[in-house]
Amino acid sequence: MRPRRFGAAGPLRGTIKVPGDKSISHRAVMFGALAVGETRVTGLLEGEDVMATADAMRAMGATITRSDDGEWRISGVGVGGLLQPERALEMGNSGTSTRLLMGLIASHGITATFTGDASLSKRPMGRVIDPIAQMGADISATPGAKGSQTLPLMIRGASPAVPIAYRLPVASAQVKSAVLLAGLNTPGVTTVIEPVPTRDHSERMLTGFGADLTVEEQDGERIIKLRGPADLKPQVIEVPGDPSSAAFFIVAALIVPGSELVIENVGLNPTRAGLIAVLRQMGGRIEELNPRVVGGEPVADLKVSHSQLKGIAVDPAIAPSMIDEFPVLFVAAALAEGRTVTSGLDELRVKESDRLAVMATALSAAGARVEEREDGLIIDGTGGAPLPGGNNAAIATHLDHRIAMSMAIAGLASMAGVEVDDTRPIATSFPNFEALLDGLAR
């Protein structure tokens, strides 16, 4: 454990950059490892989750190295060329690595065992197991597993796998991507039907790597078709800043009086930018400077100024475009004027922690007025006054990096500070979070 108390800060001013987008970083490593030739990547997120993906791809034959200037070089094995890993693939805390790699292996004639930390081992994998089993993969629990759909799991890929048309039962970019990855080495057309749009990094990047992929809309649904086997071509990729990481500093600047902060190079993919729309609806002043397109992804610098936020009813339809940002939105709501109501957030109960229950408990301990409901939270804000903070007991973060960072931001807008029980999980997605925060909050 590495506890830390985060205390009240003066105005946050200056210009910062957040680490590379986690979702894009995972995919850059995987797709580069499946291309024939050398893919070069700058701006890669060097957190523990992405490193777990890199280690897994190395174990299956790819050569992945980092140069002194921070550029990553990936020499791929080609679709269909994955080697049998000689050891279990250790996923740490990364649900993205696990679910996407399960899909990838499902259509290769190899067997792999997936293991993870205590938090990841509780997370449900059934939503990926169902479609890849339909494609022919064999998934079984390993000795010591607590359930048939949680880690550790063994996957025997099918070669050849069977193409399927799969309608997503829940809005999940990870499940969509797992099926598309399985389709890369599957003869024929693999189809994913999305009733609710989710982040589309896989579709954008696979197209960039040369996959035969089409996306069309029909009766309000997205129909994604991928023809396999694919022949991926190496790329040069610049990873934009992660909007999920920028979210913590956006909220910090909005709730700490006198703040004016510029966050450079933030990815603003429309399937990821829901938080910004919601914060603007609450009265947040967030300007987009120097908008541009980098590697097929919209990017801008964000200028964020302290604002008097007002509570709103958050439209549940926007949830897929900001699902990881709700913990820090709850912090913003706790400092807003009036009531914020969220609903349709069942997905938050099966993240790294039960984020509804954990944030309700954590914010209440910091002095916020929170009511937990089955699918969301109702928060009555302080009207801009600081939270009391100062509870003697440390906030239990349950090994969840987003809980730890969200409550750190809450501490900046509190009278007596907020202590979190363990800051170590922050390294999974944002290794320099504390250093950046300390540099601003002097």
C-alpha cells in the first residue's frame, strides 16, 4: 500500500500534456505486431496496462523495442503468424489487454493461459467468451479459477475459425474489438452489429493498417464488416493524449477557484468526448484550441477555466462515450450547484471495482451528499464551496486507478484534504499523474 493525502490547492495554472491514449496504445501494439514489417509509434502510453499488452505480443513472436527518444518499434509476425507462448500471459490489471487478446488468439491455432491480479480476476469475461466460442475457440477454466468465466482462463484457438454475425448485447468497445480481432485470421466476413455506438478506435486503426473493413448505418445501428484473412501493412503512428487521463485535470481546473489550464494534444474522438459535452452542459468553460487531425483521430489543445458548475440530469445515452470518466464527473457534481442525476450506468459495477458503490462511499466520506441507486448516483452539490474532507480513515480505492485519481482531485477542492489508501494502481494508466499534479498544485 502507498497511501497519500491530497490537500487543498491554489489556482492550477500552466500548460501540461497527458500521456498517450490508452485505447489507441493497446491497439497500436497489437496491430503493429500483426503487420509484416516495422511499425513505429510515438506518444505510446508507457503504463502497466499497455506494457502487459507489449509483453504478451513479445511472448507470441513480435519484436518490440523502445529507443532512447521514446519511439517504439514493432516488428510484426503477420496475421496468422502468432507463436505458441511458452508461459502464461500475465495481464496485471488490464481488462482491455485481456479481452482483446482473447479475441486475437481465438482464430489462431495456439493455446494461451491468461492470468491477472486480484482485481482483474474478479471481472467478467463471459461477454467475450460467448462470441469467440461461436467462432470455434475453446475456453476453459484453469486449476484454481474461482469461476468458469473469470481469470485464470485457457484459450485454444480455432484454425480455421468460423465467421459470425454478432449483435452486441451490451455497449462494449472491448467486445466489439475482440470479435474483429478474431475476424482478422478468419476466412470470410465477420460482422459486428452495434445497437449503441462505442469508441471506434479499432475500426479507424484497422482501416489505416489496410484491413478490408466497412462501417455502415442501418436502422440506427452500426454494422461493421471485416473480411479475413487480413494482410496488415506497417504504419507510423502518433498517439494523441488520452481524454480519460485529461479528464482529471479538466475537472480539477473547473472546480479549483482561479484556475486556468491548457492541456495539449488531447484526443477528441466523438465516441470518447462525452465528458466534455456534459461538463459544458453544466456550465464548464472548456475551449478547443488548434483543432487538427492526427493519425485519423481529431485532436485539440483544451483551455479550461474555473467555472461555477450546475447540476444536471445526465442523458444515459451519452454513457458509452464517457464510461471511464464517470468517477471524476461525480467529483465535479459534488462541487456543483444543485442536483446531478445519473442513470443507466450498470456497466460501472463491473469495472476495476464497483465504481458506483466505491465512489458513493468515497465521496460521502469526504463530506459530499450522495445517494446510490442501482444504475447510478444522485449527488447534491456544495454550490462551489469546498468539500469538508478530512475523514480520519483513508478512502478505499479497491485497486482502481480511476477511483484513486478521482479522489485525489476531490482533495484539491476540500478543506481538510482527502487521503487515498493506495496510489500504486495509478501507474496502470497514468504513471506521472502525481508529478503533474504536484507541479501545478504548489
